[in-house]
Amino acid sequence: MTLDIVVAFLLGAFTWTFMEYVLHRWLGHDPRFRPNLFAAEHVRHHGEGNYFAPSWKKACAAAVATAVLAGPAAAIAGWATGLGYVVGFVGMYLGYEVMHRREHTHPGFGPYARWARRHHFHHHFTSPRVNHGVTTPIWDWVFGTYRPAGYIRVPAKLQMAWLADTGTGRVRAAYAEHYELVD
Ligand SMILES: [Zn+2]
Ligand SMILES: [Zn+2]
């Protein structure tokens, strides 16, 4: 019983990583599915760099997803296990939100955080057609859109808060190997 709930929780989290890819790649960047509500916010995020959709919109989307998932999950697996699935899904979604925002606002510590930033900023500034995953590269591998991040040229007006020294305006030494500011 307890193992069921843990497995359901992990499965819910894994399902979110797939949704993260689907929403970002097809709703956010595929012209066949635009315009749509997600793309409107996402295009602005790309265009302004430090813009994020308002939290109330995200909370509404999370509430709708919870309501839609809860019934079928409970019908299939029972209330406790079904709830475990939904909590895993929504928990991973919240983790993604925090992580994506921090990628833009704070430098990352450790190999995973550094990888995730380069993966995401390759998407922002080198090619928005690749590297759609934010928390994991799994779905980019599956769908053939994974590209190892190379040297990333960041337009100065879109730069991340942590990238450059505020005094000199130059890329901090720690990041100069991977990032460059351009006009
Ligand atoms: Zn971003
Ligand atoms: Zn994007």
C-alpha cells in the first residue's frame, strides 16, 4: 500500500516532466498551435528575459490540472494512491516553477544546476527549437531535440541577473568560459 503511493508519486512527477516538454515545445513554440494562452506568456518571457507569467495564472492552471487529474487517478488507483499521483505531479510542477525562475535570477551551485542553466539558456539564446526540457533532458533525448549547450551569446538587454558584474558590466570570470554578452 505505502509502496503503491510512493510509486504513484514518482509516476506523477515523471508525468509532469513530459507535460513540461509538451507545453513548452508545442504550445509555446510550434506555430501550428499558436496563438494560445501559454504561448502569449511564453513569447513575452523570451522577449523580455526577466518576465514571468503572473502567479495567479499559474495557480489557476495548477488548480485545473489537479481537478482534471484527481478523478481519473482515484478511479484507477483508489483515493490514497490516486492522490499520491496528483501530489507528485503538482509537486514536480511547483519544483519546475521555482527552478525555472531561479535559473534566471540566481547562479546555480553544483553540476546539475550549472547543466540546467546552460541547457535552458541555449534554448533562450542559441536556438529556441531545441532543449525544451527545463528540469530534465529525458524528453529532449526521446524527441531528438537535445543539443549539448556550447558557448552562449546573451544579448545584454536580456541578460540574467547573475551573469555580469554590476560594476564593470562584464561577464563574471566564473561564467566567462560558457557565456558572452553581446549587444
Ligand atoms: Zn526561461
Ligand atoms: Zn521557450
